[in-house]
Amino acid sequence: MGNIELIATTTFGLEAVCKRELLDLGFENVHVENGKLTFPASEKDIPRANIWLRTADRLLVKMGEFKALTFDELFENTKALPWDEWIPEDGNFVVEGKSISSKLFSISDSQRIVEKAIVEKLKTRYDRAWFEKTGAKFTVEVSLLKDIATLTIDTSGEGLHKRGYRDRAGDAPIKETLAAAMILLSYWNKERTLLDPFCGSGTIPIEAAMIGKNIAPGLDRSFAAEGWPRISKEYWTEARREAFKLIDNDVKLDILGCDIDKRSILRARDNAANLGLEEDIQFFMKDMRDLDLKNEYGVVITNPPYGERMGEEEEIHKLYTDLGIKFRELDTWSMYVITSEEEFEKLYGKKADRKRKLYNGRIKVDYYQFFGPRPPKKED
């Protein structure tokens, strides 16, 4: 499919969701490992993947992979890679690193060796003794895992969870990538009502609206690789033009978000307005216990407060019990909840149909899925 290999990194537990995204984008031969997916591509695919991936953290160019037991091996194998085909004479490259279960355990020494090797490689292309690094930024990473070194360049810049719409976030916002994954893992679709009763700054409803209207998540931001000479600016223009054409502006969405905190609702409305989604999402201030829900076959997707964010355990347990009392009576609704509370099912009063282990930042959580009945098919 192309002349390069790309790596999409993702949060542990979301690999299968990200793979489905890549397959839907037309990529093939996707190789899945813990936290990363490797696939063949071309330079033209770098803009498309960055702009469209909802659940990936970053998109990297894989420069090479080899065994490295000594710093000499690390240096020589790094120098042999085609850095001069990517980094221009004025390229502002920095080297980051990590090492797990490897003989080369010193990250700082590994970074220094890799940087030296890259400089020596660039000297073979450019006739100069030193490099000013005043141009586009290239973040190189040397990752050592069980003595295997993987060398990459980050094409994304800021993490892909930064869509550009969240100017204002609450005290404990969920990452946009995780919110998107929660929606993609649910049975919600754009014809069904979606409710987040603990919406905070609005991330889950906004991500749902973007999915419902087919708005590419990276359409309103920039990427590190936009400044790279090797990748034509026309590729970025073409990818954005295609993404704009694919937005479904005619779809009518029924997405609701509520919270007891007025500041959160104001933040959520501002964030939605940044994407022009004011007409697609209703944000309002209300306690979950006081909701008057009449829409049948609705879907709840939510990230309620839990111990890391909300003080007293007793208060959290009461909240989860009340959540169960509220929604168990709505037997046509489906419920999707992410929380670190291991006793959630007991407190909610029902065993989940499916449970999936995920991570919300560094917090280990479970994604509880309670399936309601399928809506009846509409007659033509």
C-alpha cells in the first residue's frame, strides 16, 4: 500500500477500536501489539490518518527496528537508517526515549547516542559540521523493549486527543480519545437519543455529535508533519477538503448533556459552540435524580464522578445506587458507564452484560455495558 510504515499509538484496551478505524479508512495488514498498531502506508496517508483517527494518541513514522545490546550497536544501526530522507538541513530534531527490560537501561545515554548517530547520518547528506536546528520540528523517539530498539518520528505534535474545541475543561475531564472510544464501543447511532447525565465540560456529547455528523476529529487543528518538506502541502489541503465534503450537515441529532454544576454547563456550551454544534446538543443544569426521561430506546454514555475526583466514598456509593434506581426502571434504555469503582455492579443493582478494562489517564477503570432492547425497525 505504501513505501513507509506508520504506528498509531493508543491507550491500553483500545487497540481493537483503533484497528477498526484504520480498516474503515482503507488501511490493510494492520499489526496489533499492546498500545500500538503498525501498518504500511504512504506519505499521503499521514494527513488522512492524523485528521481522521478518533481513538489513537499519536501517529508515528517507523524509521527502523533492531536488536541493540550495546551502545555501539545502537549507534551503528541508527546511523544506517534514512534520517536524511526525512530531516532537512535545518530540521529542529529532538530525541526522546524510554527503556523497559533492556540492557541499555540508561535513557539519557540512549538519547545521546541516537542524536549523535542522526547527526553523523545527516553529515553524509549535508556538507556541514554542525546543524542550527531552526526549521520544522521532528520529535524522534528511541524505544527499547526487551533489547529491541524501535526508532520513530512523531507526525502529530500535540496528542491527537487535542481536537482544538475544548478551550475550557473541568477539573477532571475525560480524554477526547477515550470518550470517542466509549461511543464507538456502544450500540448508539445517530438516530437514537444519547444522554450524558454527568457531562462536565461536554466531551462525551461533543464527541458523539462529531461521530453522528461525520466530523473528522483533527479537522480544526495543526500537526507537526505539516512543516515537513517531504510531505506535500497539497496532501494536507486535499485531506482537509475531503473531510469537509464528508460532513453530514443534514442529520438531526438528539444529544443531551446535564450536570449539577453551572460552570460545567457553561464550559460545555462554549466547547460545543467552537465546533458549531449548538443546535445538535442540549446542555442543561439538573441533578441526574430529577431527570424526566420519556424518549424510549435511549442510550446513556457517561463518566460519573469516582474516588479519584470526588472525596467521600459514601457519597459516591449513594450516587451509584441512585443511578441504578433511576435507570433500571427505564428498561428500554441502554447504559454505558466508565468508573474505577470495583463494586459498581453491586451498587447499581445489576450485573453488566459486558465489562471491559480500560485506562482513564493513569487510572485503571472498567467500562460497564448494560444493553437495552433494540429499537423496532421503522416502517418505510
